[in-house]
Amino acid sequence: MYADAAPFSRTVSIYLPLASRAIPIPDVNREDALLVAILRDVNVYFGTDKVRSEDLSSQILERLKDRSVERKIYIKADARARFGMVKDVLDAIHSTGIEKIAFLTDDGNRWH
């Protein structure tokens, strides 16, 4: 199922992996949620900004200067994205010290 990649871009769609036991994550809709999107074409977005995977950690650290931001990353990775790109993004996130990471999936009705 395709999911709107908002807030990343109104014109980008992501084919989210299907999960039969997906759990709703309401915090992903928070205005200050740290969202990363990995598209099939290897483009990476942090929030609404397109970033290079090698610049992702510095972008995250900049956002974490705001102490009110939850120290958790939500990832929307296209099911067809290369594993190497997903690994690069995970390495960048781990280098910031963030340990809470949630992958958003689709249960066929809505994304989680």
C-alpha cells in the first residue's frame, strides 16, 4: 500500500512494508516528531528537508538542541529501498546517541 509521505512532501509516495501486527504510534503525528523518510530512489528526508545520509546525524543533533524534542526517531522506509541505504541511515541515527527508533509500517488499513 502506498502512503502519503507527508510531512516530507505532498508529491512523494512511499510503499511501506506490510506488518500483520502493527501497533498504532500516535506520537508520530506530533509537530516536533523526528521523522526520517527513505525513498525507493535512495533520497532521504529529515522532516521536510531532503538530506544526504552523511549529513543526517548533524541535522538530528541540531534538532536535539531543543530539549523538548522527544529523543526518538520515526522512520518511513520504502519497502523497495536498498538495505544499504537503510543501514546508512540507522548508523547515522545511532551516532547521535538516539536508541529509540520506530519503523512505520502498513497493516493494510493505515500506517503505524
